[in-house]
Amino acid sequence: MPNSNGQIRYAVVGGGWISQGAFMPGVGQTSNSVMTAIVTGDPEKARGLGELYGIKGYDYDEYDALLTSGEIDAVYVATPNFRHREFAEPALKAGIHVLLEKPMAASLADAEAIEAAARASGAKLMVAYRLHCEPGTLAIVEAIRAGEIGTPRFFTATFSQMVKPGNHRALNGYWAGPVPDMGTYPINAVRNFFEAEPIRVMALASRVPERDLGCDDTVSVILTFPEGRSASFTVSYSAESIDRLHVVGSEGIIEAYPAFGFGEGTSIDFRLIGDGETQERKAPVVDHFGGETDYFSDCILNDRQPEPDGEEGVLDMIVLDAIDRSIATGAPQDLAPRSRTRRIDTDQARALPLADVPEFVNTDVPMD
Ligand SMILES: NC(=O)c1ccc[n+]([C@@H]2O[C@H](COP(=O)([O-])OP(=O)(O)OC[C@H]3O[C@@H](n4cnc5c(N)ncnc54)[C@H](OP(=O)(O)O)[C@@H]3O)[C@@H](O)[C@H]2O)c1
């Protein structure tokens, strides 16, 4: 039930960095979405963000009342990973649509429970894979599908940032750490570039002693796919920022840098190298969060299933879970052959201009 302007009404759950720095400003770039509430444990944020966006503040213990209040159609869940299920599952059970930050949850069992709740509900679930609506990423998908690099054979990626000690990302074990937080990007990218699911996983983790973050801060992963394809990536919470990928095919190479980021000046351009020449393929700087929200609201308004649904999220969670076991045992983990029922449709691309970001209310950027 949209509002009288035909807009989907969102409550934001968790007023942290990504909500304040990306999602909340991004909603204003859409014409089909509006915010009506913020759910927060911080009265200062409830007041400050309430005034800034003209929305109502709710505490976490008022969440169930909000779900049945008739004031919202959807929630955007941006709490730490270990508090995703707590807010996603009851919303779906109450018939409220859920845009859920990645990774889906802090265990495979929790992600499967969220997906089951979505299947049983009339409400829709989308995992907030913003790159599924980003024009540069979708141009890479199109180029691979068109055979511009021949058959994709292997993928590599590097993704790192300097996470501040004390942030919840570093203090809550594997499922808050660099693999679920950042490794989800290369896992999701390569699954969609290869249009295949991995069958073997191997990972090694290490800690930079002087950082003493409280988690394995640097992890390298190797994935084997059917038909002799492979992927590898390294993610880190303890190194200078980089986000870069290569897809190497039988007849060409795609290289993107930046590959996973967003914001001011960031466009997912790529270079296509083949036949002895390099082509630069430019992408616009767009509002990733406005774009994914516009797409999700469009799905709700037109009763279409979003593509980055629970199945997509769970397929990534299966890989994340196997990486956890590989780190713990030191042994490769075999995965049963799986397939995805649908893949990215390049019509999902959205090119909304980047929003200005207002000053943060009582929150800090998690990275140095
Ligand atoms: N799509 C992307 O590009 C992207 C980028 C960054 C993060 N994310 C995802 O978004 C989610 C939030 O990340 P973030 O960077 O926004 O984190 P953050 O800055 O730490 O914010 C998380 C917010 O969750 C709330 N919260 C509730 N319980 C909490 C607890 N026990 N400990 C800490 N915070 C708690 C707090 O908001 P209140 O004070 O309002 O209660 C906090 O500010 C994560 O799942 C992350 O993976 C996605």
C-alpha cells in the first residue's frame, strides 16, 4: 500500500554509517520511495534524523508496534549483521517488505530462516546488493554475456580498508569480519559473471599483530567452479583502501578499479583488453542506494519479485559458511552442485544522480 503519492513508505532500522551516509540521502533521489520512520536505540539520532528528514523516531522495543502501525510499507535493515534476522523476519511475517543489508545474516541458518519467512509471506525480500542496479557492473555482465572476453576462465579481486579498532565489525567473530563484510562483493560478482555456483572453497586467515583488531583481519580465498573455472580474492580490515577485480577469459580480460565502491567521484568504469587493444568503458557516477531503492519500490508497486532475493543472498551465505569452515579446519570444503533460478536482468540498472550527504548525527565512520 503506497502513500497517496504512489510512494513506498520506508522505516530505516539502525541509524549508523550506511543509513546516514548513503541510504537516507539516496531515498530522496527516487520518486517512488519515501521515509516515514527511523528505528534507533539512540534518542539523539531519533530527534536529529527525525528533524532532518521529517520522520518519526522509534526505539527497538517499539518495532513490533511500528510493523502493525499502518505507517510503513517496507523496512531497510542496516543493523550489524548479527542483528539482521531479529528485524527482517518479524517484518516479513507482518507482511512488511524488507530491503536487507548484506550479508543476509550472521549464520547460514539465520539466512535460511529469513528466506523461508519471505517465501511464506506476501511481502517481498531484497538483499541490498546495490551493484545489481549499478550501470557499470551491469555493463560488465553484458560484455561477458556477449562473449567479449570469450569464455570466462578465472577471476581475481582485492578489497581492503582500514577498519577502526572498537567497531562492531572487528569484535564479533568471523560473521562480522572482512569475509562476510567485504568478501560478499567478490563472491557475488564472480557468481554472476560466471553464472555458476562454486563447488570447492579454500581459505586462509591471518592477523596483523600490531593492529590487534579482535578478528582475523586479512583473508585469502580460492573458489573452484564447474568447467575448470576458478576465482580468488583477498580481503582485509588492515590495509590501505583498494577495490579491484579482473575477469580473465579465453579471448580477453576485463579489469575494473574501483570495482565495489560508491560515492563522490566513484564510477565503475572498466577496461576491456582483447585482440591487442584496450577499450575504456565508462560508467556514470550514480547514487547506488537511491538506485536499489527505486528498483525495490518498483518491484513492490508492480508486484514483481526482486532479482537479488533470498535465494541470491543464501547462495552467497553458503559460500561464506564454507569459508568459515575452511578457515577453522585448514581444509578445502566441497559444496554440492547448485544452480540459481534466475540471474541479473540488465534492465535493473538505475542512473539516479548522487545525493548530497548531510552531517552525521551522533555517528562515526567505521574506517580510518
Ligand atoms: N551496501 C553497502 O555498501 C554497505 C556498506 C556498509 C555497510 N553495509 C551493511 O550495513 C549494515 C550496517 O553497517 P554500518 O556500516 O552502517 O554500521 P554502523 O555504522 O556501525 O551502524 C550500525 C547501526 O546499527 C545500530 N545498532 C543496533 N544494535 C547495535 C549493536 N549491538 N552494535 C552496534 N550498532 C548497533 C546502531 O544504530 P542506532 O544507534 O541508530 O541504534 C548503529 O549505528 C551491516 O550489515 C553492513 O554489512 C552495507
